[in-house]
Amino acid sequence: RDKGVTEWKYATCGYCSVGCSIEIGVNKEGTPVTTRGVGGADVNRGKLCIKGLTEAQIFQAAGRGAEPKIRNKTFEDWQITDWDTALDKTAAEFKRIQEKYGRDSVAVISTGQIMTEEFYTLGKLVRGVIGTNNYDGNTTLCMASAVSGYKRSFGSDGPPGCYEDFEHTDCLLAFGSNLCEQHPIIYWRLKEALEKRKFPVIVVDPRVTMFAQFADIHLPITPGTDLVLLNSLAHVILKEGLADQEYIERCCSGYEDFAAEVEKFDPTSAAKICGIDEDTIRHVARLYAKAGAAMSIWTMGINQSTHGSDGVCGINNLNLITGNIGKPGGTSLSITGQCNAMGTREWSSCSGLPGYRALENAEHREEIGKFWGVDPEFFPKKRGLFQTDIFPAIETGQIKALWVVATNPMTSMPNSARIRKTMEKLEFCVVQDSYEDVETAQYAHVYLPGSVWAEKKGCFTNTERRVNITTPVMAPYGNSKPDVWIFSQMAKRWEQGAKMSFPLDTADVFDEMKQLSKGDHRILDISGMSHELIEQKRGIQWPMREGDSEGTQRLYADGKFCYPDGKAKLMAMPWVDNNEVPDEDYPFWMNSGRVVEHFHTRTKTGKVGNCNKFSPTPYMEMNPDAAEELGIKHMSYVRLVSRRGDAVVMVQLTHRVAFNAVFIPFHFHDCVNRLSLGLLDPYSRQPAFKQCTVRIEHV
Ligand code: SF4
């Protein structure tokens, strides 16, 4: 249908981390009216999923925030105000609270949704000006285990592989990833590769997902036992002499401890725990180790677990002992969630200082202090609380003020009834979001309307370390402002911030980041990039050093890792069963996940006609045999009860889930997270969203 497009403008999709290149069609009034995928060598080869195809609808969707607002008490009526008043009030409240309760009594929770240049600016403001150490991003709910696992195995964060590895691999092992629905365009890339050349695809997932149906082998694992399976696969590989001993000796440390630990995981014992029969464990181990090149991908099934970080190390172990890191088709590749979850990991300073620098490292504090014009003594000497620890700290009164940037913890955090009570304890809360109806804004005293992604210019980094750019398609909606402007204006309200430079042009911010990324020893080097070059090449994979003509497809291709000895660490990881497991009172496993039509808490997709039409309401998948036993009918409503709370959902009967399991999409407010478990991974502090238990009651 002719939508009156007069111009197409280039952007990177603002939803997930696949990083699809899109063009947004605007009409003669300058209004975005449609989108289309960009072809050629772009990551998506011209394709888009339903979210990308309908993305033009989010610019002027219901609930867009047009003006800053303030109020004295939560749940009172909002008063529209001007930017100076809203920012003055925010800065004054932060200062008052810090003076009374200490610097760390203010917390900041950021996102994976804004531009990398904006993350960098926010980090500069929080670390260099406001000075609280309680600063984290919502990536703690999705990718923190991958970050932690990469650091433990390789000495640094950073996914080693790339999408092109599908074209070279001889075996693909996917853990807890429903690629077809979560990352549909990566699935297309895989399908294209399989059409050219056949290789086995093995999917590990408790549920018969679309991806599991597509696989050659589906391993319906018992929730929370991935590490048992991984250790057992390693056991078979070592036992049968299938490991790449030359690679292990040249590139890895920790072999003896690792080998001693996996020795305990013989397939016969492991099968009893993980629910995969011993012959299948042996078969998969042989298939993987004997493939010329083998790769592993994973998503939330691994990360959102009390063993998330260990699971990632287990995957890395598997690839290290088979020599499958840094070679075409041989890799570990975490499939990231948000469009710029990588950008926040790289530059936001949530976990440390920009450019993968650590607060614990005196040299790093010195470098950044000098560069920003901040006394290095001002920086804390170790990282503060993760997002999942910030809420308990609010509960105990340690934190009194909260700034929430483009995320929605009221819906996304586990045990949402407790989060609601926790938010009531805040003395002051500011929510910065493009949509004023985001649930967390109910608890805000100040609302700051940020522009949406393609109303501004800046970069995202996708799953495969590809930095791509978005150009502004229209002026910011109403009186909303780019986040970089909001952060820089906030900075000016502190004496220290007024002395520092906070550029408004994201190209200037990018130049600062480039300077900070330079150096032989830096893995995250973007000094060879510029906004112009990124747009011209439609994305560049870091590292790209000054003088390089191209980015880098794969990390660690030379077998050199980021630990001081240059070796990767094989991690010995005992399995400790600390999960909630089904019992007489709560006999069902509850799992949660994404549907293709929605993104996160539906702040955007909940406003898009087609996304809602195809996925209008929460539901629960239940096994028909289990339903028959309980007298539950298809499309009836039931009450689910966990140790945390309850929720009423509609039943869909399907053999996709096991007899003792149910599945619920996580996108809907006051639904699955009323039930979910807040137990955390000890390394990544990521919650075990996918491993809790429930009972089912008639309503
Ligand atoms: Fe956007 Fe992800 Fe869909 Fe691509 S796959 S169009 S990046 S939501």
C-alpha cells in the first residue's frame, strides 16, 4: 500500500540485539509511516521480523511523554513543568539525600535501550559527578551471566564469534535459546546456511520450542541442570581422548582442576540429574568433538539461572577443550537480548569504568580521572550493587532515591509484589522514559520524557560486536529530549559537572570514546571507527584499531586471551543444587520466555496494532495430560500460585511442555513476575527467572 513515503532514512532496529539495518519511510509532513529491511551485506539481508516491520508506529504511539512532569507525592496528579524545573528538582533531591544519608544512598538503574554515546555520558555523570556507586543496568536481568562467564573464562567480556560462523560450522549446539521467536533474523541466517550445507543442530531446552522442533536433536533437559550436562559432555570428550590437547596446552590454564571435576560427571550419574539419557550424552559429545568446527549459542535459558555464570563457563570449557574458539564456525556466541545491551556493557560504567575498565584497578581509575578531569580518589575502589541488590537495599533503607532510565523494573523484576512495596519506601524517584505510562512511573516524583531511538543519532553494538548507527528520522516528539541532552543538563547542576565537558553532539562523544579505547592492550578498541565510516559500512565489528581498514570478525583467533598469562582458564565447576524444585505443594516447574510479537515489558510493542493483534494477552502453556488429571479445559482461566504470589492466566493446552511444567510469556505486567523467584546467581547476580515452582488452582 502506498503510504506516501517521500524519503527513506537509515537506522538500526531499536528492539533486539540482532541489529537489523532498517530504513524508515517518512511522508511529506516528516512523519515516519513505515519501515523496510536493508539488503546487501547488512546483517539481516533485507529481512525484518514483525517488530521491525511495525516499528514506525512507536514514534507517536499512545503514552508518549511530551513534557516533563513533577509531583510531591506518588499517585497524586502530575503537574506539567519545564525542563529546568524538573532537572532542578531532581538534582536538589539527589543532593539533599546524599548529604543526609551518604553518597551511595542514591541509585541509578539504566538500560540496554539508549545509544552507546548516551551510556558513556551517563557513566561520566554517575561516576564522575553524582558519585554514587550504586549504579547498574537492566542487563543484570538478561546478559550478566554471559558477561561474568566470559570474564572468568577469557579474562574479558566480549562475544568471540559472529553470525557468519553459521556458514562455517559443522555442528551447532544451542542452549536455552528459542532463536526462531527471540531472534528471528539470526534464525534466518542459520536457515540460509543450512540450505547451502547440512550440519547437525542440537537444541537443549526443557520446552519443545519452535527451535527445538527445527533441530536434529532436542535435549529436553531438567530445569537448572545445564551445568551437569556440560560437565558430562566434557567428561566424555576427555575420557574418549577427543579433546584438542595441543590447543589446551598452548592456550589454556587450569586443566588439572577442571579434569578432576568433570571426572565426577560420568554420563550414567549425570543422566539421573539432567534427564538426558546417557547414550544421548555420549552421542552429542562425540558429534561435537569430532566436528571440524563446532559452535555453541545460548540465551536466557542459561543466563537466567542460579548457575548462569557457571553455565556460560561450562560452554566456554567445551569450546576450549575442543579448540573451538576464534576459528570460523568454532566459537562461543551469547545471543544478546536488547538492541544495545552490548553498548551498556562496553561504555556505561555500570560495572566499572568505560571501555571495559575496572574500578578495582588503580591504573584504570587514574586514566579515567585524568581524561575526565576528576580526582581518581573520587571513584569507588570496587563496584557497588547490582540492580537485583539495589531493591533489597531500598527495602532496608540503605537507598533513598532512585533514577530509572528507560527500563521498567515494576514489570521486569522477579517477585513484583515485593518490588511494589519496595518502591513505596523511596523518598524520591525519577523515571526517564519515552513513554509516560510505563508502570514504574507510578512511583516517580519526576518524569523526564526521553526521545525514542530514531529521533536522535548514535550507535548500538549488536550480538556479534557490530557497531551500527541510527540517524534521526524526525525531531523529538513534543518537548522530549535526547538522553544525552538530559544527562549533560543534569551534570551542569553540580559544581564538578559544570567544570567538565559534556558534549551534546554524539559524534563528539564518540570521539572521546575512541580516544579512551586506543592502546595495544585494549580488546575493545574502536579508534579506527567514526560515525561516517560506520554508516558507510553499515556496521563495523570491534576491535577496529586506528589504521585498520576493517573490523574484526572473531576474537582470540591467535589463541591469546585477556588474562595476564595470555591463556584462557578452564573452570572447574562443582554443581550444587540450590534451585526450588517441584514438591507436593508446588508440583509444576514454571518457565518464562519471549514471544515474537513483543519486546520486554511491552512499553513499545503493547502500543503496536499488529503485535497486539497476534499476541493480545498473557497465557499459560500446559500439558493436556496434566490438565485432564486436574480437570482443566483449553482456554479456561486458572490461578497459578507460587511461594511469592499468584496470577490468573488463560490455559493453552499443548505438548510443547512436559507433564510437570508450564510456560508463560514474561512480557505482561502483573503476571509471571508475581510468581517468579528472586534467587540470584552468585557471580552475575542474575535472577533464576526460569526455575521456580507453582501449583494450579481452579478460579
Ligand atoms: Fe529488530 Fe530484532 Fe526483529 Fe531484527 S530481529 S527486526 S533487530 S526486533
